[in-house]
Amino acid sequence: MSLIRLSMIAGAALYIGLFIAQGAFTILIIYAAIIGSLILIGLASRLFVSNEEQAKKYEMILIWCSLLTFAIYGLLFAGGVI
């Protein structure tokens, strides 16, 4: 397993942990946390495809999802929603 795939799995696990923690503290966003977790699990599982070209595509999608999730989380926290 390459270092990129390992770091993407670790990042997805971190964000899933953040989703679940925020959902536990703020019950109003529990459904969004579950949906976000399922999306990240689905994308992270696609990293194990045998086709290297498809795996590279899903790595890039997962990187951008992680970055956008962090940005959205920061905006929601700064806006006082979370």
C-alpha cells in the first residue's frame, strides 16, 4: 500500500471521527454527520481497486473532499453554527 493511500485512509478516519463527535454534541447535525461519514467510507473503500488509474482518480477525489470538508467545518465553526 502506498503512503498516499495510507494517509488518505487515516484522513478519512479522522474526518469520520470529527463527524461523529460533532453529531454527538450537536444532535441537529447527526444526519449530516452520518451522510458525510458514509460518503467518506465509500470513497476510501474505492482506493482498493485493482486498476491503478481508477485508484489515482479516487485518491484525488478524496483529497479534495477532505480539503473541502475542513473548509466547510471551519466556516460553520466561525459562523457559530457548530
